[in-house]
Amino acid sequence: MNMALRRLLLLLVILALPAQTLLAAQPKSGWQTGWEKTVQAAKKEGQLTIYVSDVYEEVFREFGKRYPDIKVIVVPALGGQLAQRIMSERRAGKYLADLYLSGSDTIYNVFYKGKMLEPIKPELLLPDVLDESKWFGKKHIYADEESQYIFAFNGITQTYFNYNTKLVNPKEFRSYWDFLNPKWKGKIVVFDPTVLSGPQGALRFLYNNPEIGPKFLRQFLGEMEVTPTRDRRQLVDWMAQGRFPIMALQSPDRADLIKAKEQGLPVGWFDATAFKEGAPLSTSNGNMAFFNQAPHPNAARMAINWFLSREGQTVYQRIARDKDSLRTDIPKDTVLPFVRRVEGVSYMMLENPEWRDMTPVFKLVEETWKKRK
């Protein structure tokens, strides 16, 4: 058989093969090979253990349905409780947690500083996840200095100033400096600023915003005769009753203002996106960390990629209505209006690693509080 005839026969055989056979014979891209290896290894591990402090138990049920070979165990509790539990387990030589999803402060101060984490950035495999153009600001946001370990996937608009709807016209306020108007002197109740864990987000934003800064805080806390309380319920009661028309340094969700409003009380919150100095943006409990010495590292890699994919974040957004995923290519019709990001607004991310050190903020508050009139 001559060479020309051999080539003709070979061509006929190739043309007769099914299309899927030809596709299967083609070399796979690097990410596909890496992903399939991860999936197979994860199936052998057969389990994923996640410690969470929010709605993630319901979210990861969907992951379990998607990958039924992997048993998903979710351990829910408050961030501080989870941190204590994990530290106790590790001291006892038990490495049980794969992933942690919650607020960034605990992750940063306990796990990151304690060198207990693996970098997440190298674990991102799926093109859908790696494409940073699909994320807010067209980049992945990390809440650590190295931009590797604490992946932020949530970004909600925060507001820390609230009002009695019968006594205050919110249209009078277009700047944070409007809260220094003498007409409001002695008429503002605040969550005690000396409580380190209480108004931390508000103080961080006001102090670091270049258009507000230390000068505003000194005047607001030192000259406006604000009344402090450490009781969030009292904050709401006093404002709703009209004793204090304005409540400050506390977000609506933490003060249960949403519930109070639904009950018909005359309470509302200022639209942070309407202030000319910009609006604070918080990751809230929307941060992910990957533990070193994780018992199921491949299942964790799978979960990281699934959760951060368009599919995973769509599930998350549908369930978590009071959150706003930093992915921009998913439906946002379920996001509650007052936390939803608004196009064109200048936002300041509260979890900026450069603002982690609250020492100068607390020092200013302490000095001003002692001298207040």
C-alpha cells in the first residue's frame, strides 16, 4: 500500500469517529487537569468541614447536592466562639476545620497572625473565579496585607447614623459635618465609643476618611453633648420615643432597627450613599480562610472554587438578602436596598489592611471623651 493510500484511509477513519471522541482525545488545558485531579482527590477524602457564623450552612447544602460524594459538615456559632473552639482543638492536636467563613477581624487577629492559614490565592483554579473583571473594582479583595489569605466576597453599604422619622428630615443632611449643627446639640444618643468592639466600624470610617477625620470626631464626641449607652435596645427605645431624635455609631442591623421599623416604630437610617464624603463598605461576615493542616484539603479547594464561582455566589446571594456579593455578574434583585452598593458612589472598604491598627483611633476617643463638655 503506497503512502498516499495510507493517508487517505487514515483520514476516512478520523472522519468516521464521533465528535466527542475527537474532543476527548484533545489535550486538556492546565486548569481542567488540575480541577479534575482535585475533584477525584476530594471524593477520596469524602468530607468537608466548615466553621461558619452566618447563613453558610444553607448555602453549602447546595454544594453537597452538587457533589454528593463529599459529606459537608458545617459548624455554626459566633465568630469569637468559633475562634476559641478552633484554638482549643489545635492545642489538643486536633485539626478538624478546613475552611472558616465569618468576619475578617477574627480571621486576621487570631488565625492570620497565628500563622494558621494557607494562602487562598494559589488555590483559585476555575477561569470563572480567576476572572477578576467579574468582581467589584475589577479585582479580588483580600483583607490581609499580603493579599493572599483572607478572601473578601461580600461588600455591603454601611450606615452608622439613624433618626426618628417624625422629628428629623433626612434631606437636611448631605454631609457628615451636618451632624455638628448646633440644633442637634444634646439630642444625639450614641453607642458608647469607649467600648472597643461596639462602634469600631463607624470610628474606623470617620477617622480614616480624609474629608471627615480626627477633627470631626473631636467635635462630635467632645462638643455635641452626645449621650452614651451600651444597651442597643435602649438606643432604639430612646430614639423611637423621641427622647433623642438621632442615634449614631451603630448600624441598623446591629441595633435591630429593621425589626423595629417593621413593627411600625418611627425609625429610619440615613442613606450613606447620599453623603458627599462617600460611604463605608464592609465585608461584614463575608470573608473566607483556608486552614493549614486541613484534614480535607482537596475538598476545601473544591469548595473555595465552587463558592466563589458564579454558581456559588448566586446561591449565596439568593439566600443572604442582607449581603451584597462582590461578584458583579450575578442577580442582585434580592439584596436589601439599604445594604446594596450603588453605581457611582465613592466607597471606602473598612477592612482595608492599612486601617487595622485602631490604636490611634481609640487614643483620640479616650482623650476626647475625658475632656468632653
